[in-house]
Amino acid sequence: MVRVLKLELRGITKRFGTLLANDHIDVVVESGQIHCLLGENGAGKSTLMNVLYGLYEPTEGDILIDGKAVSFRGPGDAMAAGIGMVHQHFMLVPVFTVAENVALGAEPTKAAGFLNLDETRRRIREISDQYGFDVDPDAMVEDLPVGVQQRVEIIKALVRNAKVLILDEPTAVLTPQETDELLDIMRQLKAGGTSIVFISHKLREVKEVSDTITVIRRGKVVGSAEPTASTTELASMMVGRAVSLNLDKAPATPQEKTFEVRDLTVIAPNGQHVVDGLSFDIARGEILAIAGVQGNGQTELTEAILGLQERVSGSVTLDGKELLGRSVKDVLKAGVGFVPEDRKVDGLVGTFSVAENLVLDLYDKPPYAKGISMSPAKILENAKARIDEFDVRTPSAAAAAGTLSGGNQQKVVMARELSRPLRLFIASQPTRGVDVGSIEFLHRRIVAERDQGTPVMIISTELDEVMELADRIAVLYKGKLVGIVPAGTSRDVLGLMMAGIHPDEHAHSQPAGSRPAATSDHAEGVDHD
Amino acid sequence: MSTTVSSPRPGNPRPDNSAPDTGAAAVTAKPVTWKTPVLLAAFGLIALVFFGLLAPNKTASFGISTGEDFFQLPALDINAFAGGTVLSVLLLGLAAYAVFLKTKDRPAPGWLTVTFIVLFVAAFLLWVVGGARTPSISLAGLIAGSVTLAVPLVFGSLSGVLCERVGVVNIAIEGQLLGGAFTAAIVATMTQNPFIGLAAAAVAGAMVSMVLALFSIKYLVNQIIVGVVLNVLVSGVTGFLFSTVMQEDKARFNSPPGLDIIEIPVLSDVPIIGPILFRQSLVGYLMYIAVLVVWVGLFKTRWGLRVRAVGEHPQAADTLGINVNATRFWNVTLGGAVAGIGGSFFTLVAIDSFTKEISGGRGFIALAALIFGRWNPIGAFFAALLFGFADNLQSIVTIIGTPVPSQFMAMLPYLVTVLAVAGLVGKSRGPAASGIPYVKG
């Protein structure tokens, strides 16, 4: 039987300069358990795990394995002690094969340092067979789907005889189906004697798979919970106050369709059709959510509408006027409000003040500008109003936007975009990396914009968000529209659609486990278009 | 709201696999562009017009054996017009095949481009030699000379491979060559021992590299800027010492004993191959060994796997317990030593003393060879040979007298460089983390 170890973190404190990321955290991971660390983005979960994995040195505190204090000078020490980690962003070399990636750092060698990858291949097949991973040791990692890459990461840890496996936000990049498979794998690993530290902020998964839950907030352990605790209970522990998880929104009252997209195609520099013949429209007073796994053309779609993409064909009309081929400035002038997916890169100028960021799109127009001079008084006035309206927590309007928390940065972006009269509102990943409290607020604002009669387009890879906000849901897969379904469509169906399988087709092929065939048929159909 | 009841899939644990797999293949398949077929067709037409139809109706003679060879082969005599026409028709044939492949959405294979280049060069040679005042050159001499000129380039580009594979851009190859050349000259002269001079050159190259490594890895200064500054620095220091020390007392400081040519008995007398492989100086033999060692090292050993991982995805390497910055530091240092040895070739083998700027920009051509050779030691070796060939051809052709002005011929190596780097042989993809400093956390 495999030796199973008990892991204990005692009083772990980690300070980055003045920032206290972990404040005397105590966690005990019993052997053979799935232990969940639940907390919002920025609560300090990842920092804690990086300490455990030897990537950071703790400012204070001890790590105990089977009761003995250990100190890790690097990940090598942690691995030697039986700790493995699957990072949120995979640590795989894309141009290496699976075997090379697995071997790296602990390479079996023949004489004189020559690699013995056959040994690694054998181990990969062994583990692959044991857990039904279906991973080819000689496949190039960059050619593998994300779910399989994740399995490669797990194999990497298992080959090193990990007794404790840390999974850092493992479901962030997966489709709902892949997520279910991962949860299955986790149960199997547990049955095989591996303890798992599961880091997540997604309550559904946490409840489903954990044995114990430790909740972390602002770098502190605020309590532990049983997986039987209700979602609302867990959420309020995580956020520190009562939160309502369900958005009360009135049913949409769609009016005339003012935004139309026809045969929109975007060709990437490498010639690939990243957006492929999209057609849809959005009515005033309606939210259309674009769902899909990240990287299926969402970014390019929004950029094409904004005029940021070069090789675009088809047509995009707003109030009957063509938007394609016009400059970004013209598009904004036509009344398009846009919240980009990466606020730090595209949404804000981090070194500019909050006040300046709030007029980035209007700085050259009255009342903020007079001829060639700007009027700081007006800009400040505007900033104060927006900060109040959107409850932006900032030391002052003059603080650099980059110093605010993610949620507050997003509020600044949203406040700026919603401060103009809009004819179309596009928000890409409106709540990515935003605390639960702010999510609630931002969602309300989006719905309020809809209720004012603006057509709203939301792009989100978070299915929960899509299901919460949408009046209709369009699913993208490899740049194509899999279908548009009404709100209230089940998570399972949406999940399949996110894997490129159309619900009708799925309905036909549902019985008798014929899904594999249906899947591949469809995939071929897509590729040959 | 929960999907606890995930659909059971008896007998088939991974039913979704087929869809993502097919999809992934579609994503990674690079679209076939018209670039290669069009370029080939254009060059084919140029060959047909200039090297074929406009070629002089004269006989070009190519000597194959040198006087020293053990057995002699007769010279090749070819009519420039007929030969040029035949070759250019073949070239157009290859271009047509590439076009045909493109219409089937398939890329031109590597052998096609390589064959095309070889035939094109042959047609060019025929045309140049056929039109020369003395329409005769020694093919053996041309090729052996190319290898000689390529030696510093090969060492330089190997240095580049070692540095870029580990994630540091080495613009300072020029400085390392120059430093190696200078140090080899002065140390060999003062010790009267070329071998000590050779070792000193390696140390000098390594020291130039250590400065690059220190500033770019520890202090995160832009690697390109450090590299450029180092080139200027080494050029200034060696130039200063040359005019203040070396020229004052040439006998004491700048008349290094050279490294002798070592002939391997019998083998060195084989025509063409003999002089290239078995009639070299110690540095020349070291070059072949270095290419092989670096290639085997990079792709077959633990060291190489780690080096490549650090150059591609340093975070990944770090999380597996590999010390990224130490790996970078020592590989960059090693690269400098390799370039330093290349530099010693100038003063210990090619010429018998140091002069200002003796490396003459070859460090930059080595950089081009590295890219043309796709960051692969063997690729870089052949790319360097091609540049050496262009360099040598230019001087030989100028001697025999051609219809083309010598200034144009002097552009040849650089023209080849530009075409090569512009992606004549498809897009090359360097190590992903090359040029990006690694900061933990």
C-alpha cells in the first residue's frame, strides 16, 4: 500500500512588502482526503499553495509532514517530500512531447546524462491505463486539448510519487463536461490514496467533491465547513457578509432589433478563420450572452465589432448603420460601450488616475476639453459623481487606477463605459477576477442598462454568469455559432454545445451511449465547412 | 442547478475525446501560403532569363581535384548556355511542383527548397564562370575555401544557439569573436604557444558573455541593448589596445604562432571531401566536434532538455526544481567561450596577426545563420556554410573577372543573408522565452 502522509500548515504568514497575503494560516490536510480551500480571487489561496510548494518562502510559520517540520528551499524539495502541484496556468512546455514534459526535472538517464525517455513513456502508459487518462506519451503538448493537458500535469505529479496533489483552480479552463471528468479523476485519485488540496471559488464543484472545506478570506482562515453546507452559507463565509447569489431580474422586454451581425468572419494572421460566418442580432432591452470555452473566437468577435481587427468580412450594423470598416473612434461615437476582457491591458491606463481613466473616451470633448486644453475641474467633478454612483473603493479620485483591487478597477471601466448614452453595450468577461460582492453590483448595472432599452452583449466563459444574466445564449465553438438557445437551457446542454455539439444532434444521439460517434461526426462536419 | 449526476459512460471512459482532438488538429495546421511557390517561380524565371537564355555560349570549367589530391579527377566542362538552360528548366519544374502542391493545399517539402537552392547556385555558378575572362575555377578550392570562411560563423552561430535556446538573445557574438581574436593573438604571442592562445580566447569570449549574462539575467537590462553595448565596448577596447600596445611592439604582442593544418593521412587526399573534413586546423576540427556535441547535447541529454525548457517556458522549469537563472547564466557563458574559440580562428589560423575590427561583422552574419538554421546546431552549421560559400564565391569570382561589377558580387553574402532571414525556407520559430528575463513569482 502506498504510504499516505498527513500535511499540516501551522501559522503560515507571507508578506510581500507591506502586503499581507497570508496571515497565520492553519490548515490540516488529513491523508486520503479532498480538502478544499475556498476563497475569492486574491484571498491568498494561491500564495499559500506556492509557499507549500516551495516557490515562496514563508515569512513565518511551519510546514509539517507527518508531524515533522520541513523546510522547502524550492519546488524540488517539495516534490521530494511527496507534494505535487497542478498550476492554474499549466506549467507545460508547448513544443515538448508529453514524455519530455513529464520527464523534465526528474529525467531518467542512461550513462553520461543521456535521456532515457522509454522509461518515462512506460510510466505514462501505466498511469494513463490506471486512471483511464488516454494520453499518448509522444503527442506534442501544444496539439492537445486543454483537458488532456491537465491530465498531463496530473501525470507529472504522479510520476514523482506525489502523495498530496495541489490543484489550483483546475476547472477555470474546462468545459462543464471536462469539469465533471476532472471531479471523477479526483475521486479516483483519492481512492488510490492520494490526498488532494483543491483550490476553487466555484461553490458547486467544491460541494460536490470535497471532504473538508477551509474558507480563506483576505489572507486569513475564517472557518471551515462541511460540504453539506448550503451554497449561500459558503458564499457568505467567503465574502464576509450575506450575499444574494441570485440576481432578481425582471424578464426581458425585447423591442426592435437594432444590432445585427451577418456572416461575420475574422481571419487571423496565420490564415485561420477565428470567427467564422457568425450571424445573430440583439434587440433593444435584451441581453445576449456569448458562451464558450476561452479561445473560441470571443476576443476576435468583440474586437471585430470595435474595429480592432484587420481581416474582417461580413456586416455589422447598429441602428441600420454599418460598423465594419470604420475607425474605433467612429464606432464609439455610434454609441457602442465596450468593457474589454482584460481591464489591465485594454481597459485602463494603470498609471493614470481614476479620474483620468474615467474620461479616457471623452477627454477631447466638452465639457472635459476646451479647444486644446483640458479642464481638470470638470474631470474631477465627473470622477466624484461616478465614484459615488458605482461605489468605487479608492483612496481618492487622484489615485492611480492600477493600485485599486480588481473589482474596483472593473467598476471604473464599467462606470466610464456606461456614462455615455449608449446604443449598444458590450461587456467581455465583466466579472473576471472580481470579488463576489462586486459581481453582484456589476450584474445589477448590466441588467439596469438593459432595462433602459440598450441591446447588451455579454461575453463570458463562466457558465454561471451566462446563465444568470442572459435572456438568450449564443454558444461559440471554434469561431462558429453552435446555436442560440433561450435562457434557462440546462447546464448539461450548454456544456455539450461548448464542446461543439449541437443540442438537436445530441438529442438524436442521446440513447445507447452513441455519443462518441456523434461527436466525431460533428467535428468532421465543422472542419470541412 | 447541480450536475452531480454526471452521465455514466460504461465501457468508454473518454467519450468526448474525438471532438477536441480533431479540433486541435485543425487549429494547429498552419495554412499553406503562396509565398514559397511564388518565390520559387520568380527565382526560376530569373534563372531562365539570365542564367539560361542570356548565358554566354561558352564552356565553363570546374576543377574537382587539387594538385595535392591522391587521385585526380578530370575537370567538369559544361557549356554555360546549355547547362544554364537545363538547370533553369529544372528550377521552373520544381516551382511548378510547389504551385501544384499549393493548389492541393499542401506545403512544399523541405527537400524541394533545398534542391532548388542547390540547383539555383549551380546555374548561377555556370553563368558567372562561363562569362568570366578566365572561364575556369576550382570547385574543390571554392568549397574548401567556403568551409574556411565559415569556421568563425559556425562557432558564432553555435554560441547563438546555446544562448537563445536558454532564453537569452546574444547580440554580442560579434564582440565575443573579436575579443577571442584579440586575446588569442596577444596571449599566443606572449606565451609563444598557440594552444594557450586558443584557451585564452575561450576565456575571453566567456568573460564577454558573463557581462551579458550578469546584466540581462540579474539586473534585467534589455538583452539587445547590453549586447549592442558590449559589441561597441569590445571593439573600442581591442582597437585602443591594438593601436597603443600591439602596434608599438608587434614582435612582442602581435605575432602569434599559428595553429598548423593537421592532415589526416590518406583521407585528406580524397577529392573535395578530403580538404573539407581532413585537412583542417585544430580549430576546424573543433568546429565539427562542437556542432555534433551541441546537437547531441541539446536533443539527447538531460542537460539539453533542461536548457530547452528554460528557453521555452522558464516558469515550468522553475516549478520542476530547475534553477532557471543559473542555467541561463552558465549556458550564456558557455556560448561566449564557443564564440571566443571561433574568434581565435582569425588570428591563429586565417591571418597571422590581429588588426582592428578583424571580425568584420561576421558575428551578425552568425546571428542570421542561427535564425536561418532554425535555432538548430546542424541547421546553423549549414546556414553558416552557405554564407561562407557566398563570401568565398564573391572573392573568387572577382578574381576570375566577371561581367558583374565586383561591388555587386561583394553584396552577395549579405543578399543571401537578407533572403534567408526574410523566411525563404518558411517561417522559423525561435524559443518562446528568448529575450524575456525571468523574474520569479
